[in-house]
Amino acid sequence: MKRRAVVLGLTAATAAVPTVALASSRHTARSGSSPLVFDPAAHTELTTTVTDATGTVHTVTYRFHKVAAYVAKPVDAVYQSLNVSVPVSVDGAAVDATDAPILLANSIGGYMPSSVAGNTGIGGRPGARQQLALAAGYVVVEPGARGRTLVDAAGVYYGTAPAAIVDLKAAVRYLKFNKGRVPGDVERIVSSGVSAGGALSALLGASGDSPLYRPYLEEIGAADASDAIFASGDWCPITDLEHSDAGYEWCWGGNPLGNGSTVDPSLSKELAAQYADYLADLKLRARGYGTLTARNLDDYLLETFLQPSAARYLAALPDAERTAYLSAHPFITWDGTKASFTWADFLTHVGARKKNVPSFDGFDLATPENNLFGTGTTKARHFTLFSLRHEEGAGARLDADIPAKLALMNPMHHLVGKANPRRSKHWWIRVGTKDSDTSLSVVSNLHARLKELGDDVNTVYYWDGGHGADDDPGDFIKWIGRVAGHKR
Ligand code: DHB
């Protein structure tokens, strides 16, 4: 597909940055005439040991490149920088990563700022996704990104929405701008992230080349290249934020808090009712269910994800452990192949809900998401009419910029209605069945919509998995190779 020429964008020939722009940024990343040109020669060679998903230890030698800024006009290069790790040999056997898939692994959590500037080698704890990818012969790119808590000397919040997604897009553009210079196949970028990072990974996948981000990308001097990615790996994405309070009450509304108390039932019911309206607007269709509504969404979740999840879990247990699990959890009926149980019993099994009502747009403006939608010198704002009007009265209106910011942060905005044709077509989506950081329907709605669009969607709910669970890390690495068509 031919891209329209972007006015103001950088090209390889014109990537020079006015000294003044760099000098006025908070952190001058580097001098030189073409800061966005990747220099393959600038690297250190490192050796590390990686324990793969099966427990085998590998010795991996790799080139480690530090890119001091992936944009020409960084606001804060401590965050707007990235590291590239390129495998050279695994267990002494040479690896040619020239055309290998690229894992773009963000480490964002809590919508907080995330920096890789201080890293002296590939990141992640032993066994982490980045390391598994490196040992599999893939190129690993670790981008930093601005986050919600960053505030400058004048009290201006400069990492609130949409800064983090703009930065991740700029990192993708940097890689694509450097096609042929940066190792790996820039047409096979696979993003990964967990929780807020999973939300941003999903958003990166859904919003590829959306014109909505152009002014923000131009402002920071992002490279003139596509920001569409090939595939998106999303663990427990905390996304669809403006519908999350309603979704939370639809899902966990009847569950107690950790201290045994219950949430305000009238607030909970009011929000749950809103979710029915949202589902009616979404008009998601799933085979065997017709249109998903507040009345059949529980069955859809149970039959599509939760019962198969329990069945997978039970089938993998040794006989004695399975027998013990089943006798400790009599709500599950097991016929040797299938697990069945009711939605009500499942909710009882999960137990305490993690968050109070409302879970995301807090009345007291104290949640991470209130801060995410802060702007200027305002640290935190309301982003739903429900919470705003609860605090400020029935006539209150959201700040005028909020609807556009919500769209910039929500993958569903890019998928529902006329879906973005430049989105990723390959999706790896994971969440634990005991994860009450958000509604279990966030992932199922995303899945249902992507399936409806005909995308290749691999979604699994991990039985009894909590927030951040990753029970099949090796399978993700294999999946990347498969969807990318990579042969070693
Ligand atoms: C994360 C968790 C949350 O519960 C939330 O609301 C936002 C982010 C996280 O772990 O990244």
C-alpha cells in the first residue's frame, strides 16, 4: 500500500535536527547530523545464559546497541530511547538475524514511565520473554516510553495520555525508517507487553498508521515511516478504560472486597446497567451467540474461555492432583474431557475483587487512570461522565479534549465500526481467570471483535492465573516464528 507523503516528516536525507531543538529538550541525547540513522557499528558484544521455556540453558552471544533517542526532538530521552539486542551465536552456532522477526518488548507497568537508558544488556529477569526471543534467534528491541507521573520543573505533566503510545509508535517508526540498517525484518515486528504495557501493545497493534497520532509524532520529531506492526502480544491488557468501571461491575459486581466488605450496591448496579448499553452499542457478534449482550456474555465467556481453560488445566494435571483439585472444587463437573460449571460458581471461586467501585475513574481522582488523563499542570482528571457527575453534578461536562484522548488510548476505537485496515492481523492475547484488575470481558470483547474481523487471534485464559500470569512463554516464541514465517 502506498503511503501518503507526510508533510513535516523526516526522511533519511533530511533527518538533520536543528541544534536548537536538541538544546531545548530536557536531555540532549546525542549530537550529529542524523540522529535517527541507526549505526550498526555502534554496539558491544555480550554473552549471557538463557534458560529456555523447557529448562535448557543456552549460551547466547549478542550485539547490544543503545539508541540514545528514537525521535529527533526528544522531550525526555531517558524514556524516549531504546536498546537493540541481536543474537550472533547460540550455543556456539552462528545465528543470522538479518531477516529474523523483531520482538518489540515494552516493560511498561501501571502506565508509569519506563526507561531502558540505564540498561547495560538485554533486560528482563532470567527466563523473561526478551531473553527467550534472543535465544530463539530473534532481534529484541526494548523501548522506553514516557509515563503518567513525569512532571517538569514548571509542574507540567508531560507523560500523560497519549505520550506512551506516541512514544511506542515513534520507536516503531524509528525501526522502519532504518530498514536495512537495523538488523531483523522490520515488516515482522511483534509487540509485547503486560497489563498497562499489554494495553499499549494492543493499542499499537490496533492503531497502526492511524492519522490521529500524526501531530503528536511530528511534535517529537518521529521518523517519517509507518508505525504499523505485524503482530501484537497482549497480557492482561488494562484497556477500554472509559468502559472499565461499567465492565468491572458487570463482571465482579457481586464479589466481595478483600476485607470481606461489599461495595456500594447501587453504584455497582448503575454501572453494570451501563455495560449493557455499551454492549448494545458494540454489536459484537460471535458464532453460536449472535450478538453479544449483557445477558449472554457470561455464557460466551464460560463456554469460549473459562471452561476450556479449566479443562486444559485439569487435563495437564497428574491423576492424583486432578482428583485432589476436583474434590477441593466440587463446583466443577469433569467428564474426563470437559469441565463445566456455572458463572455464579466461577465468580464465587475467584473470590475477592481487587478494586472498589468505581474501579478506574475514581471519585477522589486517585487512580492511575485519573493521572493518565491528567494534562498540563493538572495531575488527574475524570474521564467518564458517571464519575464526573457524581462529584460535580448532573450538568458537568468532560473536558473538551477527553473524548479524543480516550480514542487515542483505546484499541477498541480502532477496531469497532470501520476497523483500521493497517492494524496487526496476528494477535496473542492472554489473561488469568483470577485477574480482577479489570473485567474478564475486556479480553473477550477484544477477541470477539478481532475474530469478527477475520484476524488470526490466539486467546487463552489461564486457569486460576492472577494479574500478569504468563503460563506459556515458550509457546509465544514459537508462535512468533510461525506467524512470521521464520525459518532458522
Ligand atoms: C496496571 C494494573 C492496574 O490495575 C491498572 O489499573 C493499570 C495498570 C498494571 O499492572 O500495569
